[in-house]
Amino acid sequence: MGTRSSPSANSKGIEVSDPRVETLRWRDGRLEMIDQRVLPAHFEYLAYEDAVGVAEGIRSMVVRGAPAIGCAAAYGVALEAQKQAQATLPAFTAALEEAFAVLAASRPTAVNLFWGLKRMRTHWERHSHLPVPEIAEALLLEAHEVLAEDIRINRAMGAHGATLLADGARVLTHCNAGALATAGHGTALGVFRSAVEAGKRISVIADETRPFLQGARLTAWEMVQEGIPVTLITDNMAGHLMSRGEVDAVVVGTDRVAANGDVANKIGTYMVAVLARRHGIPFYVACPLSTIDIEIPDGNAIPIEERAPEEVTGFRDCQWAAQGVSVRNPAFDVTPAELVTGLITEKGVLLEPNRERLRDFLKA
Ligand code: MRU
């Protein structure tokens, strides 16, 4: 769907050395997103002109990571509004409603997608008395603000989270909760970046994160770009390293936190949390407030995306499993709140989250 645009750096991603990678950017009236499916072998932007294209970009994981998906959805609405800026009010309204529906159907688990859409709808309602071109302009400005705000939030989370890590800490992370999963800086990786900025020597252990390899392809790439020491392991090595005393803390991101503090994140996170508890290692979740869904009572009610079997039976052109084998491919799992040492938010750190503490924390 997206058209290839000329990359700002070069098309062989390994050599790109600008750490301020813009995961999403607005250029010449179009949304450009780094194609995360081909990193790190290739660094290139795809350009989008309407909501259907952006929804496909989300579904096919050109862009992924909860906050980045929220930003993309906001731009999806803004793009559609721009496209219909000269339409009659009924035609504009119908097109926008269709845009909201197609974007909402793109991926189910990350609540930031729905948060982003709700924010755009509220903004639309607030400006609905204006002529159509002015509504379209207001929606574009709001998408820009969603993007800018995400970076501010990640920096605030990073500052809070950095205080939890000791100088010299060896920190394990799962999946990619970095600049690529957000508008910039990252959530979990933002904590590492902020700790390094504060002068702490941090080293990162990146789980490769089967089956989509966000850890091996994206987290490792981000850390290498910035010169933050990183060691890549396969997912089944985490317990061994913990048992040898080689992990001081775990920090991961999240796609949705339920009202009782249960945390949905990339498949395999639950396994890491259980291992961390077994070995007395703190398990932190970097969690913007937009990822907390107080309408979901507990983790059992969080919709878990099931993705295509081909992601498990092979990778790209290489298929290694027998044809016809039956496959499960849940993309996320739920870590019960009791295994979470703390939620790192832009408002501060909530230790040992549970229903009551989370409610009071959000109210305060
Ligand atoms: O399937 P993905 O790559 O979108 O999953 C991403 C994750 O699970 C991240 O850990 C989560 O979105 C937090 S990103 C700051």
C-alpha cells in the first residue's frame, strides 16, 4: 500500500548512524513511516496518503509498538480529512467514519490505537461547527500534537525509570519498546537512554523475540546505533542468564494494562516475568498512561491478537516447519499484576500495582 519514499539516510540500514530516527514523519502532505519489516537490512520510509493505507501499514507491521500505532492511527484520520477537505459536509463525515472503522479494525491488542482514535474523534466533535477545510486542518494539527506529546511522555517516563537502575546495571528487555515503537526515545528503551544520559553505565540484554524478531532486528539495531552496550540472546536463554546472576533488572513495554494492573505485552513476556520472580529480579513495565485501560477489569478480558501461521513456520522466504502442521501464533500474553514490581509512567512509578493502587494513582 505505502509508496517507497527516498530515505533520509541511506537504504542499507546498518550504516544509518543518526540515533534520532523518526519512526513517523509528516512530509509534503503525506505520512512517512520507517518500514520496520525490513530493518536492519534496509532503512527506508513508506509514504501514506489515506486511512486505508495507514491501516494496512499497521496490520502488516510496517509500523508497530503500541504508542507508534496510536500516532499512526491519528495520522490516518488526519490524512483522510485532508483528502476530503474540499468535500461536502455529508461526504466528509461519511469518509471520516469509514476511516475510523478501518483503522480500528487494524490490530486489536494495543489500546493506544483506540486511545488515538478516541482523541481524534473528540477533536473532530470540538471543531464540528467549523467549515470542512478548517476541520481538516484542526485534525492535522492534533495528529502533530499526538506525536510531539508522545516524545515528551517518553522522556518523562525515562527520567522516572532511570532512577530505578543502578550504575552498571545489566537490564534485560523483551520485544522492542524503543524509538521505533513510539514517536521517539521509546518507553523501556527510553528508560535505558535516560539512564545513560544521566551518566549511568547500562548494558542491555535483548531477547530476540520470536517469531517477528523485534528484539534481534529492532532493539539490537537501536542500541547499536547509539553505542549502548547490547547483548542479543534467544528467548530460551533468559532463565539461564538469570540463574547465573547475569541480569539485574527487567524492563519491558506494554500494549494494554487492565484496571487490576495485569499487563499485556509481546508473547514471551509472561515467561520472563515468572523467571524474574523466581530469581528475585525486579520486573518493571514502562507504561504511558494512554496504555492503561480502566474499562478492562483484568488481563483475561484483553483481546489477544492471533497472527498468521507463516510467522511461526518460517521467516520471510525460509519455511522450516512441515507443510500442514497446525500452528498457534498468539502475538501477546498477559503477565499478572502480582509479578510486576512497578509500572513506570510519565506521572511517576507505581510500585506493586493492583486494582486499588492503580485507581488511586490515576486519581492523584
Ligand atoms: O507486535 P508488536 O511489535 O506491535 O508488539 C510490540 C510490543 O509488544 C511492545 O513491547 C509494546 O507495544 C510496547 S512499545 C513501547
